[in-house]
Amino acid sequence: MRTRTLLTLAGAVVALALPAAVPASAADTPVLTTGGAAGTPVASGDTLIANLASGTAATLYSSATGTSGVSCTSSQFTATVGDNPTAPGTATESLTAHTFDAATCTSNVVGVLGVTSITVDNLPYTTTVASDGTVTVTPAAGSTIQTTVKLRTLLGTITCVYQAASLSGTASNTDNSIAFANQQFTKTSGSSLCFANGYFTARYAPVTDAGAPVYVN
């Protein structure tokens, strides 16, 4: 009788323990997933790629409210995933490439005939993505975020160099995007035709991992 009671008690303990183990996988959902929110974890070392959202342009304007500057309709970034912790938390990435197709870039700055190239320097940058959608891009210690813009003018090609300490953006699961709005760069070198400040705005969507849209949890 005592043996049967002990077995019954042991069975009850196991039965009570099992339901607690079932939701554990849901509780372990990482910050970055594919296949939907709380979907398949994005693995460390995976490569994330995103182009400009369809029908949009990346712009570097001379003021936060103006429309004078440079506009490109083709741009892409590539990042390698580092740490992807359990949500809520902050995932880390290494931004290894950020390109702009000069053939799709135009400028309406007086005296500028066209855009020769736009180059993002000092890569890689560290990128963090938090569960609340906050995206932060920072350079390596002792470095700076830098973009070099080469413009064609009647007097030849001029080179404009712009720098920023960091960039802030927002990730959205609505279109699996990362957006930047009026991120200020300061001119560090270049002729008078290079505007003193550049305000960067762009929306990249969808951000994908092996072709699958990436979600933030």
C-alpha cells in the first residue's frame, strides 16, 4: 500500500512538472527570428541583407527640412549577426558593407552636374537592435562613421567627406524594415559646393536572413 502511494505521488509530481516545461521554448525566444515574431531563431554568424524599400530613396540633404542634396534609389547593407540573446534584450551585428549605386543617384545642388560615387568608410560598424525596435550604429573605438561623396561639377570632380559619431534608427515588424530619419553628418572636408551638414534618411526593407524576413522580438 505504501509503495502504491509513493508511486502515485511520484506520478503527480511528474505531471505537475511537465506543463511548466512546455512554455520554456516560448520564453526563450531570441531578439531576432525569421518566419514571424517568436519564430525561428537567427543564428550567430548569419548574414542579413536589405535593400531600400521599394519605391523609396536614400537621401543626404543639406538640412533636416529641406530637399537640396543627394538622392539615390538603389542602396544595400550587409550585416553579420553576433549575439542574439533571449528577448527582451539587444542583439548585436557587424555592419560589413553599405553601398549606394551611383548610377541611381542625382543631385539638385546648384553647380553640381551629377554624382560620381558615394562610399561608406571605416567599416565595419557595430549595430545593435533592441527588443523595442531601437537600432544604433557605432564605429570602432577611436574611429568615426564616415561617408565620402564625389560630385561632378563644371570645374571637375569634388570630394565631400561627412562624419557622424553614431546613427539611430528604428526596426519595424510591419514591413521588416530598418529606417533612419534625418541622421546628421558634419562636413569635415570638401569645397564650398559641399553642404556643411548632411541629413541622412532611408528605409531598408525587408531585412532578410537567407531570403527570409527578419522579425524583432
